[in-house]
Amino acid sequence: MRKLALVRRPGPRLADGIVTHIDRSPVDLDLALRQWEGYVAALHDEGWETVEVDPADDCPDAVFVEDTVVVYDDLAVVARPGADERKPETAATEDALRRLGYRLARIEAPDTLDGGDVLKHDGTVWVGLGGRTTPGAVEQLRALLAPLGARVVGVPLAKVLHLKSAVTALPDGTVVGWDPVVDDASVWESYLPVPEEPGAHVVLLDESTVLMSTSAPRTRALLEERGLRVVAVDMSEYEKLEGCVTCLSVRLRGAPTA
Ligand SMILES: CN(C)C(=N)NCCC[C@H](N)C(=O)O
């Protein structure tokens, strides 16, 4: 299966990115660029091709490209970000996915949805509700994904920016989360609390390998004990902006051949 990921390099205004649930601290732009290059190199080392979405340099948060779209099978649902200053970010993502041969749909106004609120695993799509994503957007997504056989489930979210700030899924479907920011862990059949907030953020690289932040060493050890191979990258400058490993890419597994 072709493993392709959309990425978008950090722009010159990155340090002005939005912070909501944490205090602002200075972002080192040079270090952020090196960390982004390290992230992309880690994807390449693990057999992923990357496609760069055109820059949106007026938008400080544009590097968090995950928030601009939800891709399911051959359908790309272009998001409508909940923060107005992020709304212009979606146009170039839409162009990139059109060029790659995806069918396109859009979350329509007045509803809003951020891709970071959407967690997919094995036919179920959980959507965080309470922050940037509206109930109407969940209904829109449900209607768009139903023909593809996906089950869309709204999940309460009050303590953190996005659903994937609180939880992500391991290759076997176990959902990992950092309890202090998880509103209702009973939503998931198999739930594993992790000892560090960044430990709740994994990107699936293949059936036995995950990408995560170097700032979660105890969770790394926990996952390795479960038999997973962990690739760790330094994400400090993005974590200062409430970002994490998932936000910097949109993983396209089995992309259509355009
Ligand atoms: C899973 N996460 C956290 C994301 N997909 N996106 C993070 C966006 C952070 C940005 N400063 C903002 O506030 O929008």
C-alpha cells in the first residue's frame, strides 16, 4: 500500500500561533524548522512519501496541516476551522488533494470542524465536541462518510484543544489517553491511560511502529513493553503551540492513483 503524507512547512509567523489551554512561551523559529525537517525525515525513513501543501504564510498555525481536512478512503472532506484566522489554510490542502485524485467534499458554514478533532480507527470515526468542532459539523461528516460505511461518534471534549490532544489509537485499536484531559474514557472499548500528556499522541507508521514525541519517555517504554517499535522526534517548539506529532501531517493510506 502506498504510504503518502501531506505536510506543510512552518511559516515565518509560526511563533504567533494560537494558544488556548496553556501559557504562551517563546518559539524558536530556527529550531522549529529543524524539528519539522526531522519529522519529515522520520516519515521518509519509515517508507512514507510526503507531498508539501503550498505555504499559507499569513497563517501562523498553517504547519498544523492535519486540521485542514479529514480523509476517509478516496474522499477528502475539507475542514472549516473553528478559529477564523485558520480558515484560509484549507484552500491549498484542497488543491493538493484534488491533484492527488481525491473526491472532495466540504464542511459547510456555519458549522466548523478541525481535523485534529477527528480520530479514525477501523471504520469508526470519533469526533471531539466542545472546542473547535460543532455538533452540526459532526452531522455533516456522518452524512458524508455513511456511504463509505464509517460509523461517526461524537465524543465530549472540554479540557483540551482537540480530541487528538487527549487521545490517539495504537495499531491494535487500543486508545491511549492522558487521563487529566480525557472527559469520558468509557467511549472506548480498549483504553490505556499513559503517564505523560505527549504520550497520548501517536502517529501510526505501520502495524507495529508508532511515531511519538521525545518528551514522553515513560510512555515510550510502556509502548515498547507492549511490543511496539517507537520512532521518537523532538517536538518542543510545536508543543509550545499546543501541537503534537499528529498535527504536522495528514496520513493518506492507499491514496488514489491520480
Ligand atoms: C491534534 N492537534 C493538537 C492538532 N491537530 N492541532 C493543533 C493546532 C494548534 C494550533 N496552535 C491551534 O490552536 O489551532
